[in-house]
Amino acid sequence: MLTSNESSNFLTTLKAKDAAPVILDGGLGTHLADRGNDVTGQLWSAQILLDRPDEVRAAHQDFFAAGAQVATTCSYQVSRDGLAQVGSADKFETMLRTSVALAQEAAAANGGEAPRWVAASVGPYGAGPGAGTEYDGAYDLSANELIDWHRERLEILASTPADVIIFETVPSAAEVEALTSLAKDLELPAILSLSVRADEHGNIALGDGTNLRQVAKIVQESGVWAGVGVNCCPVPVAVEALKILGEETGLPLSAYPNSGEIWDHEARVWRPGNEGTDLPSAVPELVAAGARLIGGCCQVSPEQITRVREAAQLV
């Protein structure tokens, strides 16, 4: 169990611009697959949380042992709607609370002098009934409808001993508006991590096409976010996005890009990408762009997190 001092100093550490970046974990779902688990079902990694919680704990321990300071919980795809589709809606609250407990247990098991933190993961609507729309934000839902959909999960996670809530892979301006409204009432600090891409003109935009500068201004003016950043994108896009977020907000920035491969939704396999930038070698560029929280998303292994940590300590 984390001490109250460790928990309380997460934001202080995140804001310390003269200190090394805080190191987030890597791709939990893809690491669970590397450990021999089948994450290709409808619930992805949440199925492992449901069936093999010891594997989730072990995967967190692997990342902590590799040098991560923050574990992102296995709750990204845990939604009541998603569980209802497989007949497990009654396990919704238990799974959310278990996801935090497993990350805490992994942090305690790794020990050491350095603090370990737990970030409660909240996936977008697209990772639930939106069926993959976390990359284009094609929800056809209003901000108020998204508030209603997210509210119960946030109320549960906010009552756990997690150190921070991180909203991941958010692709929609309407969802940013909804989550900003909900974040106002959270007792835990909240970080917003956006799903971004380079549009046809080379501008950085959310998955739904909203210009990132427009979203950044909304985030800054709201005054409710502890940090903002991007995830699940190529490293070059992450670097450009951080520059924009740094110019438009005074918030600590986060970045956890993919390793470079591209997910083939139809074949459900990873393909080599054209932007195969090595994440650890890009750490100096991410730090120069303002990143205070650095980790990896899909296909980023514990071995790569070790290299990220080593690179961050040299910057």
C-alpha cells in the first residue's frame, strides 16, 4: 500500500520542471498478450482482469521492475455497457475496484525507495460500446449524453485509493467537454490524454478533426485539469502535439506514444509502420517539448520502459 506522503506528492513531482520526468508504464494490454494471455476478445485486457487478475498484477510488477513509477490500471475498457454485452454487468464495480487494488499490490511488491503511484484509467466511449471509435470520435452523442455514460465509472474510481485519474485516448471535442464537466467534481487530480493525428494539412487534430489548439484553450480555460497530453499515436505526432499544448496551457504535459507499429482493425494484428521512431531515443525530444510524464502505449514493453527511464535520467 502506498503511504499518504507518496500519494500526496504525485502532483508536486509532476510539476517539478527541474526534475527528471515521471515515468509511466507501457502498453498493459499488449504486455499481457506477450505474457501469453488472449486479449483479442470483446473486452480486450479487461477479460484478463475478469478471469486472471494475478496476471494483471504480474504485468504491473514487470513495468515497475523495469523502472516505471506509475501503473495505469486495467480499467480502460471496463464499462457497464461493455460487460453487459458478455453477461457480466454485475461485476462492473468489483472489477473497477480490483483494478486499482492490483496496481497498488504490484507497487508494494516492487518496494524500493522511490515512490510508486497508481493512475486509475478511464477509457473513452469508443473503447466501450463505441467499438473502436476512440480513433475517430464518431460517437454521434452529445456532451450531456457522454456525461451520463461516464458518470458512474468516475464516481467509483474516485472513491478508490488511486493517486490520479487519467482519461485516455479521448478523440472527441464533445467528450472533452463532458469529461471537463465531470472532472470539476472529482476529489482526485485528473489528467486528460487525447487521441490525436496529423490532418491532411499537417495540422494536429483530435480524432474527430477538431483542431488541437481549440481543445487546448478549452482545457486551459476550464481550470480543472492537473495535466494534459496525448497517447496512442506515433512519436512525431506526440512531439508536435506537446508543442501546441505547451503553448496554449500552463499545465504539466504527458506523452505515451505507441512504439511505431500500426493496428490493423480488420485483421486484428500489428503491422510495421512508416513512422517507426524508436520511443526511447525520442525521449530528449519529448522532454524538450515539455513532457513531464512519459511512458508508452501499444506495443511498448517493459524493456522499452527501462530504456525510456535511462534516457530520461540523462536529459
